[in-house]
Amino acid sequence: MGKNQIGVIVDSFRMGVKEGIRKAKEVGAQGIQIYAVKGDMSPDNLTKQDRKDLLDYIKSNGLTVSALCGDLGGHGFTIREDNKEKIEISKRIMDLAKDLETDIVTTHIGVVPNDKSHARYKIMQEACEKLGDYADEVGAYFAIETGPEKAETLKTFLDSLDSKGVRVNYDPANLVMVTGDDPVKGVYTLKDYIVHTHAKDGIMVKKSDPEYIYDCFAKGIPEGFHCDDYFLEKPLGAGNVDFDNYIKALWDIGYNGFLTIEREVGNNPEKDIREAVEFLEKIIR
């Protein structure tokens, strides 16, 4: 039996933050993750008092913040001229995370090339070193979400960094849907880096080039492109993530952190999330 707690991305309910917090409590979660990049949750729009009030509200619902999502979209940190601004925004999101009493900010950084001599590799290294150094300074983790590349490629990239502040937000469904990687094996590969996880499920419909898939999302979905031609997100237990062995692998490496439910599709997210909580509870309790 593990000691994992179950979280929910409040944005998955597709309602306001406070309404999502209340729903997270209602479905039986112990924690929440919140997107913190724009609108009311942008760090630039939250005063010190706003942050205190939000934290008090979260705690009044018996919840904690498992992580913030700091995904700035686009091509991640692969374009050098964009990185200065993105790094500064990401630092402010880490500051917000600390104010909300979590140490973790998750994001996509772009597709890590297999070839270390690729020009993009060094650009991504430089950005992650700066973010990792800041994370070390404030006592936080900048957690790269799995998915665009296989676990071995991501591990090689992480091993190349001097900073300890860059870690992993492990999303097993992204590996299944896009790279075809084994999410159970990947846990052991990335065991030294996992600080947060997403509980999500899915299937690969057709093998694709991850560079192409993520480029479509970065530039804007092109005409004629349909995600479900390539992959489908499924309710927990209905996809190809072997959750029993996946969670066992997390326990094997000593991970006792959050399993945070993410539901990006479906007509009734509250129902899907409630059933996901029940699904995870049967495994971990």
C-alpha cells in the first residue's frame, strides 16, 4: 500500500478556480494543481494579499497545492530569442508556487532532440540551467512534463544539467499516446527525477512523429489535423496505461507524492474525475 495522495487539476473541471477547488473537495481529492500563466492566476495579477486569500481558501476546503502548471505554450524553451522573457515569467510562477506552499512548477519545455549536437539541445540546456539555478535558490523544482520524447532521451538531457532544480512531472499517458514509450519502464529510468505525476490515460491510434505533433500545438492546429487520428485520451483504466504496475513502479522507487488527475477531453469532466478518484483509491488504499 502506498502513501500517495490524489490531486486534481482544477482547470479540468472547466470552471472558475474557486469553483474548481470546491469540486476537487467534493470528488474526494486531497490536493489541487492550478494553471498559473494568465488571467486571474497570472503571478502579475495576484497581490500578496490575493495569494494569502487564495491559500486560505484552499486550506479551508481541506486541500493542499500539489503543484502549479507554468506551461507557457508555444515551442517551450527551444527558441533562444524567446527564452529571456519566458525564463523571467517562469521565475515569477515559482515565486507564486512558494507563496501557495508548493515547491513544484510543471511545464513542457519542447521536444528534446535525440542528437545532443542538435542546435536546439544547447538552447534548451541553457534555459533549464537558469531555471534550475533559480529553483535551487528559492527551494523549488522546475518539473519537465514527460511526453514529447522517450524517457531515456529525457534522462540523458537531465543528466547533462548541473542544476538539481530541474526535475520531472511524470505523465504516463503522454508517453503512451505520442512516443509509444513504456510508462512503467520509464518510471525506473527517471527514478531520480520524478517529483510530481499526472494521472491520465490514453491510447495511440497511429504512430506519429512527436516533432510534428508538438509543432502543431505550438503553431496552432493546422487545417485538417485531428488529434484523434493519432491518439485518444481515455478515462483512467480505459486506456493503455497499466496503472497497477505503473503505481507499483512509483512505490518501488520510493515516490509517495501526488497522483494528480488531468482530464482534457470528454463531455462530463466532473463525472470522469470523480470516477478517476475512485479508480486510484482502489489501487493505492
